[in-house]
Amino acid sequence: MTKTNKITKTGFWRARILLSCAVLSLGFAAANEAPEHMAHASHAQAASSKLIEVVREATQRYMDVNAATAAGYQPAFGCISGPDHGAMGVHYINGGYVMDGEVDAAKPEALIYEPTRNGMKLVGVEFIVDAATWMKNHTAPPMLEGQGFQFVNAPNRYGIPSFFELHVWAWRDNPNGAFVDWNNRVSCEHQ
């Protein structure tokens, strides 16, 4: 082997070591930045998981639709299908909760059921509050465990005054997210 080849090989290994050090330095820098970003994402995920867990605990007793009607929930609007995909299902609404002007994670204003061949299956809930009533006592739209409500203006497809709402798909996975209105895994086919 000639002296030139040894220098070339030495230079190659030196360059490789320097490149490895640079990659490790970038990795350490990214790792030092990641916890803040990951902490934010982790906090948001924990908040949504907490809301889903609260809803599950509060609504477990309503798996049987008869328990829901006995507790004051009544069906309204029939089974609601999406304009081009998915559905919401049948909303069983508790008028007392709707009229109180407040939101409570343990007391959803509506329980959502999917009509199936074997009867009604609980798939989620909807929190609903009249917008005018809410804004009399609050300066911002409602939130539950970090999840903001959507504003639905009047006139709307339900023929009711403007309201704030939040869906929570606690009992049926929604590929688009646990708080999205329409769920592609819910159907009105068996209504």
C-alpha cells in the first residue's frame, strides 16, 4: 500500500468520524428540544383522553337505551347522516340539561345511539348549550378538558336557535378524531 492510499483511508475515516459527531450533535440538540414539543402534544392527548374517560364513566349506565329514556333522555331528529359520508346517529336529548345553560362532562345533553340489527348501540355523546344563554354568563365559548365547542348558527338544519356543541365519540372510534361531528364508522342503515 502506498503512502497516498494510507492518507486517503485515514482522511476517509476522519471524515466519517466528524460526520458521525455532527449527526450525534444534531440528535442531542433535537432531543433537547423534543421534550417541550412532546410535552405539549402529550398534554393535549392526556386532556382528550381524560374527557373520553369522564364521558365513559358517566355514560356506562346508558348502554341500554331504556336506561337513557328512564333518565329523561328522549330521541330527537331521527338518525342523522352526514351530507356526503358518515353519520352521527340518533340523539337522545335531556331537555333539562340543555336548558340549564351550563356544560358538565359528567352530564352530556345528548347521548348518541347507532341503530343496529340488535337495537340501539351507544356510540358517543354531544354536549349542547344555547349560545345566547351561554354568552350571558361567559366571555368565551365553552370548553371541556381543553376541547373547544363549535358554534352552530341559526338558521340551521335542526330549526333551533344558535348553539355551541361538542361531540365525543367515547364508545365508537372515529378515524377522523374523537371530537369530530361526523363519524365514518356510524351508520343509519338499520334505522
